[in-house]
Amino acid sequence: MNRLILKINIYDFTPLTQAIHDALSESFSPGITTLIEMVIIGIAFITLFTILGLVMVYAERKVAALFQQRLGPMRVGFFGTAQTIADAIKLLLKEPLMTKNADKFLFNLAPFFVIIASFLAIAAVPFAKGLQALDFNIGLFYIVAVSSLGVIGILLAGWSSNNKYSLIGSMRSGAQIVSYELSVGLSLLTMVVLTGTLQLSEIIESQQDGWWIFKGHIPAFIAFIVFLVASTAELNRGPFDLAEAESELTAGFHTEYSGMKFSFFFLAEFVNLFIVAAIGATVFLGGWMPFHLGNWEGFNLIMDFVPPIFWFLAKVSFIIFIIMWFKWTFPRLRIDQLLTLEWKYLLPINLVNIVVMAFIAMQGWHF
Amino acid sequence: MNNESIIFYILSAVLLVSGVLAVTGRRILRAAVFLLFALSSIAALYFLLGFFFLAAVQIIVYIGGIVVLIIFSILLTHHIEHRLKKPSLNKMLMSALGTMVGAGACLLTIWNHPFPEASNVEPITTMDNIGTKMLGFGEGGYVLPFELISVLLLTAMIAVIVIAKRKENLPS
């Protein structure tokens, strides 16, 4: 154990993970070692999910309060910090209700689809140097692929509830996610033209001398904006939250869910927000790379002093804040406006942008 | 038995069971979900083999695309209490015959194939290779099929728009 503590280095996690691997390999066969490592990583992610849920629900409520000139939760704990823990306990104690004419098998299965999709996607997120569970050579493509699984859970939830509102909600959500997936994929592809690789660790390495949003000129900035808008829509968050529009559909696809099954949807939504922000931070803002300015040696040294994990979390929080800002400033779109925005504006802009970006990369005009 | 073979047998069991359930179910959406399980276990098998790109394509095309489309159309057309009718004996026999011919052809090929042990055990295909092969017009390049497929997709797209727009011309 002492050996492991000595290996903790907040700037690079590779020695620590290597030490854990070596220590396990000493006592177990390779097969068992892999199994134990998988269990450790699984437990780490479950813990992360819980913490993310607690922190982000609190953040959301405080940000909402900020935009509406309220105080938000203040009573439980210091500045209401324990409010979300109380909420979580309440959700745990609630009764899981079941509608009589629902398709029980699919009704119970649907929340797992949503949460498993988030689980698969978060595995490829690079948190800091050497702190990444899966580093595929197709990392970015993998994340885009597995995050498309979540929509199946939403569609199944809406249909199996045997409720008209749920069905309409899930249909809207399906149409929305399937169309906005294109824009998310294409805006990320615009950046892949520059990076020349899909592996997330290499994408970060390529931003050592500057983040792509600065190095990639205007097309990179346009891609970033499109990515933010499209992924907000893919998350079913306001102003694109017409899948669960409280005032029209009571709660959309999760009307009939209660207790822990409801909180699965709720948690997955927040974790997906985190994942989207993490992808945005990795591809556009340099992931855990510190902010460097040209030849300012002193400034760069100070920036290097801040551990990568804090850089990553700061960038992710910045993007999460922007997405929350969207939610509390813009009014909700109608379904036709939503589809018009995607097919008539974002997609053509994206396609032109990708050609411009390819031209810039070909000419070597980027930094 | 090492980890890989244990995982392989689990995945194959899931694949076979969900495949059978997908064709025998009376509830159409459940059948679609079992089809989804079958397709995802195929994707998992590709991951096990180390073909990450193929696995991701399997997920994004078959699961994220085709199964979502199937579920979508079921959502639009079927009520939750709807049950499929039992197919007639004739149909069942014919499809069983067809399946057996197909399976027989596959098994015969597999058994007759020598499967030489690979000297180079590095199955990781990079994106660069796939890209250059896909648009290559030299030997082993796929640019002609690639272009043909894009023309086919364009045709399909135009056809869909024509079908969707036809109603406007009809007198109401």
C-alpha cells in the first residue's frame, strides 16, 4: 500500500496505474488481474456518476437561481450544499410504481439502456495524463457511436409506458436525437481534419502548442458553436427540451417512472451533459493541456504548475455553464423550428465548414 | 479456459438466445429489442477480436441507425396490445428450409477452410489504412463501389422526397 501512495503524482497518473497493475500481477494470474482491474474501474465510474449527479444537480439549481435572481437552495447545509444529498435519499426511498397495462419487460429495461450508453461513453473520456480507461485508436468515433444507444432507451420508455404523452415525448426525442447526431458528428469531424487522428490521447497531444479552437481559425470556432448547439439538442436540454416539455407533455417519456428508475434517466441526463462537455473540452479546448502563450516562458511555467485534472475540470465546467446558460435564457423551440434549425441551417453550415477546413488543412494555413 | 474464450462463449450464448427470441416473439417491439441484443453482441465480438472500427460501425449503423428506425416505425404503427399472428405452418417450414440451406452453406465453407495460423498477430487496423483503401483506385482500392453506393443513396434520397411530396399534386 505504501508503494502505491508513493506513486501518486497529480501531474501524471501513469506510474500509479502501472503500480496498481504490477501489484495485482504479482499476486494473481493475468486473467484474474484483468477482471479485478475491470471491477476497480467500474466502481470508480459508479462513484464518479454519483458525485457528478450530486454536484451537477446542485450546480444546475444554483445557475438557474442566478439567472432568475433568486438564491436557489439555501437551507440544507452550508449554502444548500447538502440539498442534493437529501434529494438523493428521497429518491432512494420512493416507491417504484408500475402502470398496469405497461409492457413490464421493456418498461424495466429502458432506464438501463440510457445509463449503459453513458457508461460506455464515459469510459473513453481522458480525465488527465494517464487517467483514461479506454484509449482506442477510434476513440472519438467510439464515443459518437455508443452515445447513439441512449435514444433507444428513451424510445422504449415512451412506448412501454402505454401513455400518450410519453409516446409523443419519445417520438419527439427520437426525431431530435437522430437528426442532431449528424451535426455533432460532422462538427467533430471538422476538427478531425486538423488533428489527423481519432485517438483522444493523440488529439490532446496535438494541442500541446495551442488549443485547436485558436489554431484552427474561424472554421474551428464555427464548429465549436455548432457542436455546442447540436449537443445541447442531443441532450434533450432546454431550449430543445420539447421531449419532456413539462407544460405540454407533463414530463414526456419518463412520466410513468418513479423512484430509482426515474433517477436513472435523471442521472444519465446529467452524466451525458458531462460527457458532451468533456468531448468539447478535449477536441476544441485541449483537454487537460494547460493554457500556453507562445514564448512567455514564465507564464507557461505557472500554467504548467496547475495540475492537468484541474485544467480538464475547469474547461468542462466552463462548457457545462454555457449549456446551462442556453437553458435558462432561450425559450423552448417548436418541433418544426427544431427540425428546420438542424436540416436547413446547422447541417449546410457544417458541410460548407468541413470543406473550408479541409482546404485550410491542405494549404497548411492553420498554426 | 482464458478470459477471451469465457467472454466469447457468453457473447455467443447471448447472440443465439436473442436471435431465436427475435424471430419467435409475438410482441413486435420485444422482437426488435432482441434483434438489438443480437446485433450488439456481434459488435462486442468485433471488439473482442480487436476490430474496433468495425465494431463502432456495427454500433452506429445497425444499432444507432437501423434498429432505431425499426423501433421508430413500430412506435408509429403498432399499439402496445398488438400481438403478431402465428405464421402458417407452410411459411414456417419454408423459412426453416431456407435458414438450413443458408446455415449449411456457411458451415460447409467454414469446415472446408484450412484457417492457417496468422504469423502477424496485430489485428489493429488504423483509420489511415481504411481511408486510403476506401478511396484508393490502385490495386485493392474501393473507389468504384464507394462511388456506386453514393449514387445509390442519392437515388434513394430523391425517391423518398418524390414520394413524400406527391400528395401536394393530388386534388383534395
